[in-house]
Amino acid sequence: MKCCLVLEDGKIFEGEAFGARRDVLGEVVFSTGMTGYQESLTDPSYCGQILVSSYPLIGNYGVNPGDAQSSRVQVWGHAVKELCLEPSHRHSEMTLGELLEANAVPGISGIDTRALIRHLRTSGTMKGGITTGDPQALLDMIRGAAHPEESNLVAMVSTKRIQRFDSGKARTVAVFDCGVKESIMAELRQRFNVVQMPFDTPAETVRALEPDGIFITNGPGNPAHPGMMATTVAALARLKEEYPMMGICLGNQLLALMLGARTYKLRFGHRGVNQPVRFEGRVFITSQNHGFAVDRESAEDAGLDITFDNLNDGTVEGVRHRELPIFSVQFHPEAHAGPRDTTFLFDTFARMLEVT
């Protein structure tokens, strides 16, 4: 079936539909990497977005339960150059198209993703949509629609209730779930008893859980959204002198905002498994998925040391408070997909809890 991906600036890419047959609007973003499409599709940080895969062949090793980062597909749409219809892998249980169809997510294949990504790099990510109908009618809808980031996307993906994972560990960590990946939870459960909390859990409830430390997860959307400033950021501000804290991705931005720094939107973000960062004179290759960054000058003015730098564009990739036991990173040390160069940061957090 003929299908079109439409951008708000009027560009139209024609291809073939796969997955669910329905129209969808979202922010069109792209991710680099030869593998990891299932991890990306199920990452809650992609909520609100139409994901374009840069690698030309997608779906060749199918879909398996072990790679999922949440219970469902989180992207709102998926665009690929070539869709593999007959995957080959011993753990594969379904095709990529079947996964999207089961989750009511539309896809488009057969488009020139190289041209699309070059356009997004030049013009920046933008609103767009996928349709099997009239592309001009969809363009009018796109231009009249609010940007997904105007909604509190975290509220769509965060857990709705407090959940405990007690395995008899010596320390307990309270997790502000802003859209956590399963691989982050796995790393935490290896080291701590974990209490997973909704993003808007108040400070009084956190104290009543009697944790030894606080962890803030990845998630979608604008970190400075009023819904986040009034809940997660406000609660962290009340708790910052009582508990050690660690954040990842959106958690890095929320901690920076809580401490008085600013965040800003990147032109096309960092999404992929090959982002180089520098830490203490060494270079690490990291997995990343974010469209916002922490402003360097305001972070330093807020009492934060910049610990990690992105070697591609010089953006802030990690901060540490000069006095309080608080640190965070913009990338994903748990990887999945991607290299595991920086999993030692979870051990750093564990040691921090032992001495405080």
C-alpha cells in the first residue's frame, strides 16, 4: 500500500506502508546504528516521535523478548529504507512489521532515509506524520497540531504505582520513573533493592520509603515542561541535601534544572550507539537518545563540575555537584543497544551510597 511521510516544511517522502494502517503525527527524529532497532522502538524516551533508522536494512534479525526495553512499542511511527520480511535469528519470534502491527504503530519503508536524515540535520528535527491517505491533508493537520513536547510525555510512560523489587541487598534506591528502560532497572537490581516510583511522587512519600539513595531515569520530552518542574524537579529540590542522587539522560537534565542550571533543545539531538565522550582524559563510546542538553555556563554557575564532554559537538555529557553527593550523565551507561564502556558508573553510585 502506498504511504507517505510528510514533514511540516512541506517535504514529502513516498514509500510503502507496514505495521498498523493508520495516520500518525509526531516529531520526526533519526537514530544511527547498525543494530538495536528493537531496543530503540521500545525505549520510552521515544514517546511522541517518529523514528527514522539510518542503517539501510532494518528487521533482518527479527524481534525477540530479550531486547525489549518496555512492555510495548513506544515510538509513534517508524521509517526505514529497506524492511526485511524474512528475518533470520535463532531467538526471533516475529517480524518487525508484525511487532508494529501488534502495537498499532504505523511504519513506512522504501523511502530515501539518507536524503531525509540529511534534511533533518540541516533543518533540525520537526513535526511530521505518516499517512496512507492524502499527504496534503495530513500536512495541514501537522501544521495545525501542537508539538508533542507541549504535552507532558513523561506522564504517558511513567509507572502509575509504587513497585518494590527487594532482593536482600544492603542498600535501597528510590527510582523516579520518567520512562525507565528495562536495562537500567536490571543494572540497579543487580546492586540494590529498588523502589520504582511514579515521576510525580512527592518528597514526603519518598522519605517514607526510607531509601539510601535516589535515582532519576531517562524519559521523553522537554525537561523544563511545567508538569516536570512542578513535580519531579520540585521533589528533588526538597530532597537534595538528604540523599545521594544519580541521573541518566532526562535524569541528568532534571537534576541540572533542580540545581539551578538551564537546558536547551538541540538541532537534531543525539540518538544512536556510537557517540564519543571524554572523561578524565579517556574516550568512551556511548549509547545516547536525547534531544535536549544542559547549558554549560549555567551548570558551572550552579555549582556543577562538567565531568563528561561530547567529542562531536562539545555538549555537556555529565555533571557532578561540587559539594553534594549528586552526579548524572547524559548518555546511557547501561547500553542496550550499544557499547558497555561506562557501566562502571552504577558501581560509582553504589560506592557513593556506602560512604554517605
